[in-house]
Amino acid sequence: MSEQRKFDVILWGATGFTGKLVAEYLLSRYGVGDQLKWALAGRNSKKLHVVREDLNNPDIPILTADIDDKQSLANMVQSTKVICTTVGPYAKYGTQLVKSCVQHNTDYCDLTGEVQWMRRTIDTFHEEAQKGGTKIVHTCGFDSVPSDMGVYFIQEQMKKRQGEYSGAIKFRVKAAKGGMSGGTLASLDNVLLEAEKDPSIFKILNDPYALNPERGRKGPDRADLLTVAYDKEIRTWQAPFIMASINTKVVRRSNALLNFPYGEDFRYDESIMTGDGLSGRMKAFAIAVGLGLLMGGKRGSLRKRIVNRFLPNPGEGPSKRQRENGFFNISIYALGKDGKWIRGKITGDMDPGYGSTSKMLAEAAVCLAVDSDQSPSVSGILTPSVALGTPYLYRLTKYAGLTFEMID
């Protein structure tokens, strides 16, 4: 990106619930125009001005563009180093923006967990983005930053300790507190809608290596956990983790993009750990039943309509107090060359879906904009760890309230 750009970061979708949180974070952390030149953007000028008034800073620049107006989109994209977007479902609203970023060599980051759309962006734009030196980085929120950066962290620790990377890693959610994201639910609903129209999408969703390059779409991993099971190696009952079907594919893509430093037979899985004994087993069953109620039922069915009445709509979210009282605590285990499992820990200081996610996304955008000389020199449709590496890990721990540490 040789030409001079007016802005470091443009936040697209600033009028949405998560977009407003990202804007609040950017303002509180970086101010306006000093450390970071950033702007709010969307298609509705009036709503953008309301957001700026709520932020109580008239100096924040505002840009308008329309996803259906290619020229307005191109003008916006060419004015910044990075587009940071919170507008989903991305399969409905994201393709034209990615296309414009690739065409005009503008880096990009988002919050998508829509595997079928990610597969399409890889097939359509990866080679062109590589040739242009552009970084398109999906999944820069709770899906899949703790997973992808957690694996990156513990593998670097294993390399230092034992001289080689681990061939198997387990990601276990130990505890978390926070509300379900209305935007995430809308994205999941859109995935199911697309799959109903195109059954081949189910094949993508069920393939553990669906996001890998063509030559790397095989390995020892099978489908993500869908029921209650006992993990004998770390002695805990486990329940399905709703984000696993996204996160595991992202981690495997990271390994493949780096030419398999963890091995082509690298094994990785995710679940919720509930403890040993009868109490652990009962907790696992309760979580599995709850997940079944959430995800079960056909779209439009009576059961689905009843469940949806208790779930947030897009644009809705928890209060500031609820976000600040939220957290997540994750144990991550790596298999050492001596056959023993070595444990690490990942934590976040706010609710996963909003408070922590908004900070993760904002720092990904800032990292793309200002850390390019320290970040990995790769391009294409990338994962957070491959695109951003150690500088992003530093930002997450220094500013975004995450911790990554070895326990034993």
C-alpha cells in the first residue's frame, strides 16, 4: 500500500450495537487524529451523526457510502489503510466490501463466523489478495481470536520449552458469563437459510478442513463434539461448544497457510469442560440440552418461534454493567513430546460476545494499520494469527483485557 491514505482505520457499521462499542473503544484508547486517524462510516448520515453525538466528540470524521453503490464504496475504501466492519450477516452484506478492498489494496477485518461465506471469499478473492499484498482477516472476535491466538501462543511456548511444536491441542471452555449476540444468531439463521436452499453448504459446515487450501483438506480430525463425552486424558466431562464448528476450522487453516508447522497430522478440538464425577456429567448434559433447544427446530417452526422469543434481535445487547461483569476463562492443553499434557490459560475481562469482542476487533484493525512492519509479511484471506502474529498478541494482552499464560 504505497499511496498515502487519509485514514488509518474506517469503522463500517458504526450505527449498530457492536459498531458503537468498537467506536467507544477506539475513542477511549486512541483519541481522534493523534495516535490513530480513524472515522465512522455507514450509509445513513443522520444515524452516524447521532452516534458521534453520543460519543461526545464532534471531531470524529464521518463518511457515507452504500454497499450497492460501487463508486461510493470504492471512494471510502481508497481513503483508508484498513476497513473494520461489524455489518452482518456477512454473507448478505460483506462480499461487495471485501471485493472493493481487494481491488483497491485495502486491508480488512471483520467478526464473521459464517463458514460458508468464508469459503466463498477464499475461493473468489484469496489469489487476487495475495497478488495485491492485501490482508483480509475474518473472525476477529470471540470467534475465533481466543482459539486461534491461543494455539499460536501455546505453540510458541512449546517450541521454546521442548524445541518442537505440539501435535495435539485441546481447547476447553472452563467458565464464561455473557449474553448471546443477536447479530451472531442472525448470522447462524442466515447460514441455515442458505443451507436449506443449497444442501452442498451442509458439506462445508460438516467438513473439519473446509477452510483449508485445496491440498490440505485432509487430516485426523473428525466432526466437532455434538454430545456429552468424557475426556480420559484430562479427566473431565465435556459438552458441545457452539463456536467450535467455526474455531476449529480457523485453527486448522492457520496451520495449513503456514505450510503445516504443527504437522499435517495435527489434532485440534474444542468443547466445554464441566468437571469430573457425577456433577460434571450432569452439567454437561444440561449444557447439551440447552444447546439443542437453541439450535434445534426448523426455521419458522413453532418450536423455533418460541425459542426465538427469548433471544436478542440484531442490534440488541447487554447493558454496560452486564458487559463489564462478563468474562471468559479457557484452559488450553498441548501434548508434549513426553506424552504429557501441558496446560495454558486464556481469559477475557468482559463478556465474550460484546465487551471483549469489540476490543479484539478494534485492536486487530489497529494492528493491521500501524504494525505492518512488525507483522507477518503474508497476504490473502487470512486468519488472525497468520495475518497479525506476535504484535496482535501483544495488543490483546496490553490493551484488550485478554491474558495468555502457561499454568503447568
